[in-house]
Amino acid sequence: MITLVRRVITVCALGAALAACGTAQAPQAPRPAPSAAPSRPPTLAPGPAGLTPVFKNGSRTHGKTVALTFDADMTADQGARAAAGERFDNPGLISALRALKVPSTVFMTGRWAEEYPAQARSIGRDPLFEVANHSYSHYAFTDDCYGLPTVSGDRMRTDVERAYAAFRKAGVPDPMPYFRFPGGCYDRRALKALTPTGVTAVQWDVVSGDAFATDADAVAREVLDGVRPGSVVVMHCTRSAAPTTERAVRTVVPELRRQGYRFVKVSELIGS
């Protein structure tokens, strides 16, 4: 009897962490670690005097990478032309990029996203692509820019913000903080006007010449002759204004891969 009592006392002493002798508490499950905050897309630091920074190409020494970019152009006043049957989209090109597995950046106008919301949403939700801002109206941000209508200085920021609003309405979940000036035209006033938006302006170092081109082979040669490590190639995603782009891409992609190039989005070039 004494031995039994001693054993009970010993067990109780060893179980001091229990609420009562002989009554065990269920162990608590470990708390899940807090989820990491989503990473922000890479951008460049503001330029001199806090002006919007401008990116033209990536590093020439960090490997043979190249970014194909496609401008989805549509001006604010082209709705009647679209209603009459003119095609400002190019689903065949997007299908080709998917088939070839080419990561790409599409610089989209807000007006394009309004005209083709299902396509904008499909592109924006496909991890192969990233959607960037090409203004809402595709009006020029400087005077004398390829005959484009101009947006006034006090409306430049609003035009960019309106494009982002159009992307969200179309269902593009994460448009990038990158902006391409219509026609590539900008000056100090334009860079200053866009500073509050926090965007990085993205230009290019290879002009494909696909706009209004009729010879796909000539377009492909322009790209292949111009590409260097870190290049940004400007092309277009509009059937009516750039009807040869898909065919040119089908030539350019396998040849650059044969040369050892890797296709990346603009965000990877900026972040490298």
C-alpha cells in the first residue's frame, strides 16, 4: 500500500504541468507563421530633381536576356472605327506567344482595355504576361509626336490613372507600375507630371518597325539585327496597324533562342 502511494505521488510530481494529476491537456497546435507580404514589382529610383525615371534596356553583362514588348494601341476617339469593324486587337499574336511560351510585357491603353475587356482580363491573368500602362487615350505627352493628338500638361497624370482604372474594371488584377509614352515622346514637363504616379517610364533600344509594315521578314531582320543582351524590343498588338507582327514573332523567337537568348518580362530586366 505504501509503495502504491509513493508511485502515485511520483507520477503527480512528474506531471506538475498538468491541470490535475492523471488529467492531461491536449497539446496546442503550433500557430501558423504569418504569410509573407507580396513582393512589389521592381522600379527605378526617381531621376534628377525627382523626375520619373526612364528605363531603356537592361544589363549588357548579366546574360543573354531580351524582353519583347507589345503596345496595344487605341486612341480615345477610335471607337467608331472599331464599331465599323477595324480590329485594334491581335488574338493570333497572343496565341502565338502562348504557344511559343514567350514571357512578354503588354503596354495597354485604357481605351483598348475598354474595347476588349475579355482579352485584357485574359492577358492580365496569364502568368506568362504582364500588363503595363500605355496611357488611357494614346494621346501624345509632347507636341509634334507622329501626328498624335496631345494631352494637356494638367491632364497627363489623370490620363495615366484613368488607364489603371480601366484595367481594374476589365479585371486585370495586378497591372505593373510601368508606363510607355505614346509614340515614345516625352520631355521634362511630362516626366515631372507623372512623378506622383510612381511609375517607371519604359522605352526601348530595338525598334521592330512592325507598325504599318507589310513584310514580316523585314520586321524579323530589324529585330534580329538589333537585339543585344538586355534589349527591350518594341512591337505592336494591333491587327489593323501591325498586321505582320505575329509572323515576325514566329521567326524571331526560335532564332534568338538558337542564339542562346532567354525571353523575360520587363520587370525581370528592371530587377536584375
